[in-house]
Amino acid sequence: MANDQDSTPSAPSILLTLLGEFVLPRDGEAWTGTLVTALGALGVEPKAARQALARTAADGLLTSTKHGRTVRQHLTPKGTDLLREGADRIYGFMRRPRTWDGRWLVLSVAVPETQRTLRHRLRTKLTWLGLGSPSPGLWIVPDAAKEADLRAIVAELGLEDRAYAWTGTAVSLGDPVKVLKDAWNLDDVEKRYLAFVDRVDAASAKAPRDVFVHQVRLIQEWRRFPFLDPDLPAELLDHGWPGPRAAAAFHDRRNRWHRRAQEEWDRMEAEAGARS
């Protein structure tokens, strides 16, 4: 299954997908050789694969132990928590219809341009939570239940002294359609969903290694959507949103490929273990 032409995933990004899909369910362990082989099947050169492993370890997500001539990789508690949270978000996204009480959660927070790293971390975390920014320093989401998660992000980044948040219903002032378009690029997201469904429908794989590669690419592509789509309630959408249809296509194809992809991983793991 081909990726979007405008976005080629990095080796660390593909590695995270492998860790979440294959390593996390297996007590958080895998041979380095397995990961390098798997990344190679996905077009990542061995040098880049080992650099991705080193970077992920430097981020505190992996540790390693020597076993003779080979190395065993282990997820850290931090890595395990990150991947479990990601799995819940990715596999639960768009799975069931939302009910909405009409309330919005609004955040006002100012981070100067000079603090680029902090601004990037804030944007990444808020986007992952589903918030959009209709204007500089202002973030919104039609889901007041995310207040606790928002508090945790603000506290984690040490922004309590410059952030204000509140919940409430919108008043009939201004154009709500414009607010939505300013906060999220919904036209682009819709096009991506439709293209994703077309690619899933056209995808075909028979050989075990091909099934494995297609499965990883399928997950790799789907995991971007929670960053792009705030999963708006139906009351805020003026037509049938293709998100649920894309989610159904994703889960159907993943379930069809799951067993053979897992078997191929086990085969690579057994080969790497035999070299220890």
C-alpha cells in the first residue's frame, strides 16, 4: 500500500509503528536484527535503521542488552506508556458515533516565537488531543470532556502561568463555518480520507513479506489522521463525513492482514534469535 506522495515517513516514525504493532504485544522485546530486517523490508537502509534505534533509545523509549553476538531491545516504561496511549488513540479513532452536549473547550496560551521547541511540543500535543487553532494563541475543540487531558499538557509543559482555559456553548456571533475552516483544514482532510479509502480498496498482497509491508504501511498512513481530524460531532458537519468509512476500511483490511503479518514478524524474530 503506497504512502501519500506528499509525506514520506521517517525511519524513526516507521520504527514506532513496528514497536507498537509487533513489539508491544510481545512483552516489549525484540532482537535488533529483527527490527533492522523489518525496517529494510520497508525501504530503510541498515545504517538509517540503526540510527533510528539509537535516536529512539536516546529519547528514553528503548534500552538494550547483549546476548552473545546479538542485541535484544526492550521497551522502557516510558516507551510502553507512549505506545499504549498511541494504540488506544489510533485504533479507537472514528470507531463509534459521537454525542455532543454543545459545549466547547477553549484554551488561550501565549508562547513566543523565540521558544520554538516549546511551541512545537505544545502544537504537537494539542493537535494530537484534537484541538485546532483558529487564530494565534487560541485553541478550541468541541469536547469539554478533554479538560483533564488539557490540564495535564499545560502542566507537563510548565505553562500554567500563561494559559487560560474555559468551557461553554457558542453564542450566535460570527461565522461558525469560518471558525472551523480556520482551525482545521477540513477540505484537505476529506480529500485524504477519500484517497485513503481508494488505496485500501486497491491494495493486494499475497506473499508473507508483502502482507507484512502492506500492514505496516496501512497503519503508518492511518495513524496520521488523529493529528489531522478533530472528529467533529455531526452537528458541526454539513454533509456525510468520510472519516467513519475510512476507519471501517482500515480496520477491515488490518484484520484481514493481521495474522499473516504477525506470523512474518515471528519468522524474522526466530531467524534473528538463531544468530544469538
